Amino acid sequence: MFNDEPSNSVVTNGTVMTGTVLIEIVGLKNAECCPFPCDENRTCGLSGCFPTGKLTSAFEELKQVLGKEYGNRVEIKLTLIDDETPDYIRTIIETEYPPLPMVLVNGRITRIGRISLDRIKKEIEKEC
């Protein structure tokens, strides 16, 4: 017998996700998306933002790609700290000294230090 009620889970790459995973990218408005050059090798896994190398462009491309793959199961947020730094971000910076851009997954700091599709997807899968 099949259940006709909508499910609060989705299958991605054979893994069942429940709930929503929040990916928060923290950085500076005019910063680059990673410490490596934005070149045709696309080691980050994104192509729609090439050749800008800008954090804001990479964020928009990441949002689009993750939206296609995970739908509403992944929420992605950009927090720019140029003018104002939220207290929780300030605390992370003061205690962890993470590289920018910073990638938080459900509020947990990661050591990615760049916009990298494959590495962010691995962090999403850890939350499943």
C-alpha cells in the first residue's frame, strides 16, 4: 500500500534527507570566491559564474545548482560582513579564525574556505 501524503524527505544520490539543511556563505561583498584563480579548469565545480571569480556571483550559481539538485531541502544564505557582522559570526571569527569565505552548514563551521560544489555537497550529505 502506498502512502499518498507528502513526505518530508527527499532521495538524493541514494541518500534520504529529512528536514532542511542551511548552507550559509559568509564573506565580503567584493571578495573572491576562493583563494585560487577562477580559470577554465573549474575545480570548484561551478561554471555559471566563470570568469568573474566573485563571491556574490559564485553564491548565485551555487544557489541555483543546489536548488536544482536538492529543491527546498537545502536553504542557502549569503551573509556579507562588510558593514555589519552578526554576533554569532563575530564569535566564530574570534574563536575559530576561519578562512573567508566561510561556509556554515546548519550553523556548524566547516574548513572549506572557498565555494566548492563537491565539498559543500559532502557537508550536506553529512547532515542527512
